[in-house]
Amino acid sequence: ITYCHLPFQSKWLYVGTERGNTHIVNIESFILSGYVIMWNKAIELSTKTHPGPVVHLSDSPRDEGKLLIGYENGTVVLWDLRSKRADLRAYYDEAIHSVAWHHEGKQFMCSHSDGSLTLWNLKSPNRPFQTTIPHGKIQRDGKKPESCKPILKVEYKTCKNSEPFVVFSGGLSYDKACRRPSLTIMHGKAITVLEMDHPIVDFLTLCETPYPNEFQEPYAVVVLLEKDLIVVDLTQSNFPIFENPYPIDIHESPVTCTEYFADCPPDLIPVLYSVGAKHKKQGYSNKEWPISGGAWNLGAQTYPEIIITGHADGSVKFWDASAITLQMLYKLKTSKVFEKQKLGEGKATAEIVEEDPFAVQMMYWCPESRIFCVAGVSAYVVVYRFSKHEVNTEIASLEVRLQYEVEDIITPEPEIIPPFPDASSQLPSLKSLSGSTSTVACEGTMKDSIPCLSVKTRPVRMPPGYQADLVIQLVWVDGEPPQQITSLAVNSAYGLVAFGNCNGLAVVDFMQKTVLLSMGTLDLYGSSDPYQRQPRSPRKSKQFAADNFCMRGLSNFYPDLTKRIRTSYQSLTELSDSPVSLELERCKSPTSVKGSRKLSLPTDLKTDLENRENSFSRSRSSSVSSIDRDSKEAITALYFMESFARKNDSAVSPCLWVGTGLGMVLILSLNLPASDDLRQSEPVMVSPSGTVLTLKGAVLTFACLDCMGTLTHPPYEVWRDPHSADDGEKTRKRKLVMHSPSSSQDMGDHQFAVICSEKQAKVFSLPSQTCLYIHNITETSFLLRADVVTLCNSVCLACFCANGHIMTLSLPSLRPLLDINYLPVTDMRIARTFCFTNEGQALYLSSPTEIQRLTYSQEMCDNLQDMLGDLFTPVETPEAQNRGFLKGLFGGSGQAFDREELFGEATAGKASRSLAQHIPGSGGIEGVRGAAGGVIGDLTRARIALDERGQKLGELDERTASMMASAEAFSKHAHEVMLKYKDKKWYQF
């Protein structure tokens, strides 16, 4: 099939084929008519060659009984459907791509492969009365203008009070090689070219009337691009586009991570929308989006939902995802805090961070306090506060050394590494991105204490919305680049942010802007390290780390790496992931920096999963030697909580829970100043409590339940605008919410700690630290994501396993409630973007451009039918204009054209059986008719189907009974016949 045309208010579809024949299909019954226009009948007998495929079909606006057929090689035929013969034929020596009628039906326009448009008059079909090459250059010596690229489609729309519009795609001149795909609008003498971001698939002009024989009055053009849909406003002279109310650009930059919040504070959506609306792009049409078919149904669900997507270019988008909408609220560009990289720097080698140095790797959002934190791929963390006021301010920044060297243990004293005063020391930081193969920078010194990116030093204008409060960067140590951040947590009540990587843990006070702690993982244990690992000489440890980690990939121990640490984000935009081969190179020369960033990358998922299985048995075996070889232990989960740090504690105190890639859980106690006044001046102390709990597999998530089994949320500070105008003493006081939902006296003297690793879940009673419940979630696979979520006023642990199972466990008893084989992780994208949220919902990116939402809540499933929108809304057919008496007399054929009579089986007969295969749809004829009618929406159809099902079941009972009766009667009758003829010979019949 090469072309289809369905006339207005007709059920007969004209179908053109590659062979040049035209068939007719009844779209209500999908029955092919016996009426066929064969190519050899349509063209003149004297023509020697086949005219090519059908490229155009349309009925004449004057007379529906005349069909205009365009063939590729340049032949146009006006076929009289009643008399079954050609009325006229026109020939042109350039291939035709499309044809369009003038509304009076006396002229038509063709677009050709040489970039030309020809206008034909039905009275003189011998040659076109006008030929133009809109984008062709006029030659000096009066020759024909030079040819251009083919015009793939043209539409010719007339207006009552102005010149007609001619809209076409393609047709640009060949000399501009790099021109983007474009749409040209010709209106009178004016020619406007609109360049598109993606190739054009098709376009359609929207007109005031559906009748082809009236003045068309076009008002917009809908353009379908390969990755977008835009609508151009024709009523304004500069042809602006309409602002698209639908999110077609989730993938404007590839999505690298997602977070999903259901049942968040209801004021957030309007607040984010209002700051997002302020910096909308200018230049859109001031009219409403013109496509209005269909209707939303929001159903009975009332809670607000927000999805946050982090992208490869450092941007973060907040989306309103309540019920079934997806509307962008606000966009934050995290790269704005850094200096732009100079072009030409870092193009020398393929160091991976240089592709997308600002890619967002992890996000942490506290909806109540509105604090937002981002970890980027170049080993930095940015803390953002929300304000409704624009400010001009300098960005505070800190630098942290976090390199695991057993010999020189970094003391946990609070220390700020001063930023560099002179620019010369900033040079190597730019070199670091170019991935220079030697570790020696231009001054001949080793790269040391240098961050990967440079933060802007001048004051920066920050619009209302999220404003950077503090940037924390990990720095190079002795020529080794900082390793990527693998875990992140923030607490607004404590004013602390914690993050870890495969070397260790850092805790920063973002109120006083000081580093409180930066330690190697081993030092956190102190004397309580369960595997008594020995320090060794630095040289050797480096060698071991390189070999081990390259050969097996850090992700052996760390599923979150499989999920999060993917710096070559190309893999997220492509459909398959390719293995990373740089690791082997890195093994050969542990001193070279090239590719050292890839050190902590998981390789191709499949081999990765196998490796992790092998290493798993090794790493958890009792032989200390295998543990001993891995002197590095990644920090995989962090959680701030009011909890019991030690066994003999009588009251809860601020704690930081730390989970590692070897299944160790450490509790650090936080000593905060007693009163709010001292919080800005007195130091916060962080000290290991000595408590160590163990699980099998890397730790993924923590949660706390009170003694009644209710989820206790970490404390938070109630949001207040940091730059509000009324800066009275009262407003400046921090308002903290310590225990929700229950107040502190109900807290009782114990709590439950829920800890989930990639292999098992455990519930401990605190402060006694006894393990009350344990559930081994998976033996053969591992979890990619686990979240403690609320569902129907209760809590459960939701898990997503790499083998595709979604499981939920009750809390605190860890009884399995659900285990569904949903979908195997065939793709790194699913692993990286899968997340659960409250009320039984989850999401992941099913392709680079689509978010897939799913629910494991029965209530949500029951409401889903009510949420579905109606695809069509009934519209009154507009009145046709009254055709004048004289016009009816002189113009066009007065007689009505009965397609049913002409194409129905009675006249045209049946089509040949071998011609087309009929594939029945699910709805049967009724369903097709409903779809064709276009009024009954999917929802109504679903409801009708349910009613019908009830009816059918009723009928089925009756029918079964009657069938049984008739079967009995038949067998009885058959038996009688048999008896009658039993003894007769064959010739006696």
C-alpha cells in the first residue's frame, strides 16, 4: 500500500498500491470491494511504460464521482468512477511526490522531485499553466532556475480574504548541504522557511471547514517530526508555534536517573509550577493549543504525585504526574554552578567524563523542607535551597579528599581545604578532564587536591526556584582521580549532607559550610572491623585495588553501581549496552590516568551478573583472604534518623546509618548543639558508635518503625524562604519537626530498624540490636531497588529483582505479600531508573523516550478504568455552505454520488480472495464500527464490553441448555435413521 484516502463522511477508503492499482475498502466491515481501477486502464494504451506506484488519490471538490490519481512517474489521471474511464490525463517529465486541489475543483497543484511546483487547469491538461521552483536560484541568462531537493508533500489551501497558502516540506536548494529539515509556507509573495530539529514524517494543515469545496481558511499546520509534534500558527505573520501541553521531550537530554514521590505535600505542585512558568521560553503563539479532541478523566484519586528526572546534560526536571497526567513543572540546570569548559580542552582522548561532565547520577529530595541535593558524575554534590525570590550571590564551595590510603589515615577533625587563590593552580583541573595520558600536569607536579570542575567564583544571578547553597567536590589525590559518588543523604533538621564512594564516607555541615568527616570505610569501623583487615604499604594497596576492581568490576559487590554508576550515558539513549573494554587497559598500567574514571563502572550487564554471582560466593565465604584482597568497600546506603546508636542507650539521638557493599551496617552518632542559637557557631561532632550489624549482600535501604510498627520519618526543618523580605527575629527561627507521625512520648523505649540488602531483609529491635525477623529474598539473583513505602495506611517493603520479579514484604514481620515475575532486566536503563513510591506505584524508563508507570495496588487497579480519558469527543458536523442556485446549475455535476451502489457487492461483485488478507481485530465489527464512528471512546467501549460480557454469559447458559436439548434430539433422530436403514441393501435406498 502506497497511499490511502478517505473522503469526508464516507466509509469507502481508496487504497493505492505499488503496482499502480487502486482498490476500495469498506472501513466498517473491512471488506474489499470488487471495484478496482487497474493501472493499464487508467493510462493511455499508447504508453509503453508502467506509470509507477500510486502516490496520490483524492476526489474532486466539485464532484465526488471523479477521482484524481497521481502516479510516481509524472502521470495524473482524473478517473470517472461512474463510467469507469479516464476523463483526462496529464503528463509531466519529473516524478510526482504529492498533489493538492484548489477548493473550486478546477485546478490542482503537483510537487516534484526537482523541487518544483506545477499548477494545472482541468481545461488544458496538456501542460501546466504555472511552474515554480520556490527555492531555486534564478539563472542570469534566463535559463530555467536550477533544480532543488524534492518537495515531498504540498498542501494548497485557499482563503476568502487573502492569497492562498501553499505549505510544503523539502524543496531546499542543494548548495546548502547542512540545512536542517524544513517546512516552507508561501503566502502570496512571502516565503517563510521553518527549520525543524528532527526529520519531518508528515504534516497536515488545519482548516476552518471539513468540506473540500469551500474556502479552506487554514489557521494552523500540525507537523509530526521523528521525535516531536509541533503546531504552527498561520494566523500570525511570523508563524509562531503553539506551546505544546504534552511532554514529548522527556529525552531532550538522555535521562540518567529518576525519583518518584506519590502523596507529597499538596502545595508543591502549584509552587513549582509558578517558578517554572516564570522562565518559560518567549515566542510562542498567544492562542490556545488548537487540537481539542478527547477528554481527561482524573478518576477518584486525589493525592499529588511528582516525578523528578535527572539528565546527562546536568538538567533536572520536576513533573506533575498526578493520576494519569504528565506535565513539566520546573527545570533546574545544575551545570550553571560550574564554569563552562573551554572547547578544545579535553577533546584529545576519550576520557568519559568529558562527554557529559555534568550528568546527574543521584538525587535526594526532601519535599517537606524543599531541600534538593544532586550528585554529579564528576564526583561532586550540590545542595539546593528553594526560594521565591531572585538573588545575586556567590556560590559557597568545599573540597574533600576521599582517597583510601591505609597508611596515611585522614583524621576526622573538621577541616576546610581552602580554595585556590591563584588561577595557575586551576590549570591542571582542566587538564584532568582531557584525560592526559601521563599523571604529570603542565607544571610537572602530580595532580593533587584538584577538583574535576571549577565552580564559578563571581556572584551569580539565581532566579526564583532552586538556588545552589553549597557545592562539595571530591579532589584528585596523588594523581588518582576521585571516585564517583555511590550514596547520598541529606537532613534539613540536622543541616547535614552525607555521601560516600568506594573509598569512604564524607559528612558535611551545609549550615556552617564545613567538612565534619572524611574517612576511609575501614577507619569507620575502628576496632570493630569484623574482618580484621591489615593495613599494607600504599604502593601494594594501589596495585591490588586496580587489579581487583578492574577484573571483576566494583559492581560485584554493589548493585547500586549496576543501577547508578553509568557514566557513558550514550548507553541510555541506545537500545543496547556495549561492554566497557577500557578496564583491561587500566589493569595493564595502573599508573596511567587514561580511563581511570572507568575504574568503577559496571561492564555489560550480562557478564556483570555472572561475575557478581561468582564473586558473591567468594566474598561472603568465611575465608577472610578474599575479603582481605578487597581493601576497598563502597558506601552503598546512607540514612539520617533519630535512633539508638548503642545497645545501652535509653533515649533516641540523631544518628547516621551507613550501609556498605559488603553488607555491613555502621551507626555513627551525631552530636548537635543543644539550642538553635548555637547551631551556626558550635561545631557538630560525628563519631562512630561501635555498633556493627551485618547482612548478606550490599546494603540498599534503611527505614525505622516505632514500637507500634508505624513508619517514623526522619526529622526535618519546615520550609521557610531563605530570602524572604520580612526578616524578623520570629521568622528566622528554625521550625523542626522531630517525630512524625507519633509524638515523642509515644515513641516508647524501642524501635524497629528495617534494613534491606541485595539478598535479604532483616528487622532489628533497637536498642537491644536483636534480629527479630529475617527473610532471604533471592538466592540466585540480586535486588536492584528496594524501598519502604506506605500502602493503604500501612507500610511494606517493595523490591525489584534483576531477574524481573517484583516482590512486597510486610513490615515488621517480613511476610511475602506479592511475588510477580514482571519483566527481566534486559537493559541497563531499566536497572538505573526503576523506583517505587507510596500507594503501590512504581516507574522506570521503558525506552529512552518513555516513562512506564505500574501499580501493585488493587485500589489503583480498580480506579484505572475511571482514569482513562475518552479518545474522541462528539462534535457537531458544521453546516455546509449553501451553494448558490446558479452554481448548482452551471458548476459541477448536480447529481448525488452513491458510493454504496457503485462499490457494494451487488454491483461491483466480490474482490479476488488472494488479493488481501483480512486480520480480524479484537472488537469484531461492532468494535470497528465504534472506532470508525469515532465517538465512542475506549472507556465507553470497555464498559459496553463488560455489559455485553454479562449478557453473553447469561445467553451462554441458555444457549448451552438449548444446545444440549438439540444434541439429544439429534442423537435420537440419528439412532432412528440408523435402525431404519440397518437391514437394507445399498441398492434399496
